[in-house]
Amino acid sequence: MTETPPYLTTPEVMRFLRIARSTVYSYVSKGILHPVQYKHKTRLRFNPLEVYRIAGITPPRDTRDFLASIREQLQTPKNKGER
């Protein structure tokens, strides 16, 4: 049995893929990303497997490490000029 990986927030997807919020929503409307509604209809979460697929990166083998791996990559220093 495989575990369901934890879901990512919209800002995490934006930072991981280095895209704007409008691009995330464009991917959703085009069917590239498939969000899961979370608590309220306005809060979306995304499956890390899809985010890795879009980024062209092979995901870690252990599903428990999905979120930790993505968040670790997001902790790297930002480019100059980025806030």
C-alpha cells in the first residue's frame, strides 16, 4: 500500500516551479495541475507528484519524504533581487 503524499500550497508550488500565481491558476484551468480543495473552496492544495512531473524532476522514492524534499529545496537562498 502506498501512502498519499502531503499536499503543497499554492505559494510552495509557485516557488518550486518559479512561476507566478497566475501561471499556477492557468495550469489549473488548462488541466495541467489538478488541485485538491482544502477546508474552504478558496484554499487549494497540489499533489507533489504532479509538481515534480511539471518540473521534469524524478520524485524521491519514499513518499514520506516528498514534502520534506520540496520544502528543503525551497529553503535554498533566493536569487539576487528576489524578495
